[in-house]
Amino acid sequence: MARPARLHFSDEDLDGQLVRTLSMAVVSAADLGEAMAAAARVDRPDRDRWHAAWASAAAGAEEAAAAATAAGDRVSARAAHLRASEYHRQSWYYLRSDLGDPRLREGHRRHVAEFAAAAALMDSPAERVAIPYEGTTLPGWLFAPDASGTPRPTVVLPCGYDSTAEYGWADVPPALERGYNALTFEGPGQGAALIEQGLVLRPDFEAVLTPVLDWLLTRPEVDPGAVVLVGRSFAGYLAPRAAAFEHRLAALVCDPAQPDMGARVPGGLAGLLAAPVARAQVRASARRREFFGARMAAHGLDDVGDYLRELRRYSMLDVADRISCPVVVVEAEGDFAGGGGRTLVDALTVPAELVRLTAAQGASGHCAGLGQQVWAGAVHPRLHRLLSAAPVPAGSGSR
């Protein structure tokens, strides 16, 4: 699979993270010049330099927000708060192996606070919500095109491995512009649910999605027959897993589908050597130490061997035939997490479409990279057709 061309960094991972932030310009949550200036301050792949560069960019955006507020410029203030939120998120990306790192905790706090400041200035409803879950609550945001309370189709957006409910804003404006509500939320192992509450990832994501839908369907602005689950990045596993047990969904979108995370762990002799090799990499390389450490932290683990064994639990192919709604699977050329789309589609018994996006379209890399308008233009017309044909679910529960 061809990798996307480098944009700025020779280091593939750093370049991919820069692309993530640049893609947020589509939803006014990044400025191309600001972001490239922050990248220019990272003169080598060092997590401390990365943090300092993006924290500085966030501080600059916060100053711009304050100046715009003082001048009575609500539009500029909102955009600056959105940019500050995204830059703060990016600042702690390479600090996630230590959830106690004060830079991570402060950066996360400011990421959330800056988004809340932007939400207060939005032209349509943006409500911070707490969703009941196993004796606690899960953080999220519920957005609507207007305050009429009219029942509408609703896009449900769980987080990925390293995203937050606030970062879920990336997919919200395209939904609002098409007349949908949007719910972004954090499950165990994600965002504040991990950093503040200590909840860790679980493979049975249906145990998370069902209480989320129980709560969502009490909202008068939500059409219960038109709820769409959209799983991007690691949620390309979480969403289809939950959809196999939760039958109040009108459609499912996966980008990319990751129905068997365990398939990425080698078997046989290579499997026996995987943990020792990974431990050696962790000892020898700060980058590999952070790579595995961040993922282990999300799972509540501290040993690479345990992490590799845990990944084998993240497979839903044996229950894929229980999914009861139509499915759209997106695979972008060069997506490092791609390759599982055909496997999932072949395991389904419902109508499913595999949509391929390409570098020629400008939509290569993880979750289509910089091609977010191309992605929305491919996915939303298909959702419109599916929802136009969707019957109201006969029951209100899951199985």
C-alpha cells in the first residue's frame, strides 16, 4: 500500500500528526500558517520540542481569542478558541505514556476549556453532556443545527485511540450543514474518561454504546429511526463491534474498518518473538517507548507482552453477521490502519459498500488525511440514501 507523500517532516509519524492538525482547518480549528509555523519550531523528533512548539501555538491562539473578545469580534474569538483547543491537543500527543505528566494534564484541561469557550460562541446549540455509564458518566458534546427541538437524524461519533470528544468536532460541521445532529463522546480509555477518570479500554464496546443510546434516545431532537454510528480510526473496531449487539442503528460507517486488531499481532514463532522484540525496542528507543506506552496506558497495562495479548481480544469477526443495519466502509489509500475493509464486508449479511478514496483525489493517508471534504462528499450522500430508505426500528433495545 503506497504511503502518502511527506508534507513537512521526514519522520512519517510526525508528518501524520501535522496532517491531522492541518485537516482541522476545514472546520476552523486550525490555521495553515499557524500550524506550519509550529511545525517549523520542531527541529528534530523530540517529544519535549513537540510539546513546546504546539503549546506555544496554543498560547498564541488564546491571546488572539482574548483580543477578539475585547474587540467584540465574536466570530474571530470563536475560531481562535477552536484553534487553541486543537493545538493544545496536539501538544500532549507524545506525552500519553505517562497519564500523570503535568504537561499532559494541563494541556488536556486547556484543550477542553478552549473548546468549551468556542462552543459558547457557536451559532447553533452545542451542549456539553454527561452520559450515565456504570455508576459514573462519560463526557460528550451534543450539537444540533438549530434550537427548534425538531427530531432529526443523528450522527454518533465515538473517539479513536488517542482522540477526545472535543476533537470529534472534525466531523460535526459537515453533519450540521446537512441537517443532522451530532453526538461526540468518550468511552473508557479515551480523553477525560481515561485521563481524569481512569477508565480503560474494553473490547466489548456494546457495553458502552448501549447506555449512550439509551440516553441519546431520550432527547426530543433525536429521531430514533435515524441514528447513524460513525467509527473512524480505532473506532473502526469499536463501532462495528457495538453494532453487532446494538440494533437501534439505521446505518454504520467505518473508516477504516478494523474488525480484527489481533490479526496485526503475528502468530507462530514470530508471535513468540513479538513481545521480546518489542521490549527490546522500548529499551532502545524513546519513540518506541512512547508508542507502546501510550497504547498500554489506554488499556491500563504496563507490559508490552500483556498489550500484545490484549489486542487479540479486539476481534469482532465472529459476531459480524449480527450487524443488522446497512454498512459503509471507507478505505483511504495509504492508511496505515487500513486493509480490513474487505474482510468486514465479506463477513456481513447486510447490504454493505466498500468505498475507496485515493491519493489522486487528495484523500490518502489515515482517515483520508487532508481530504476531509472529499471524505464527507463520499460518505454523506450515501448516508442520505440509506436514511431515506430506513424503516423505524421495530424494537427499542439491544441484543
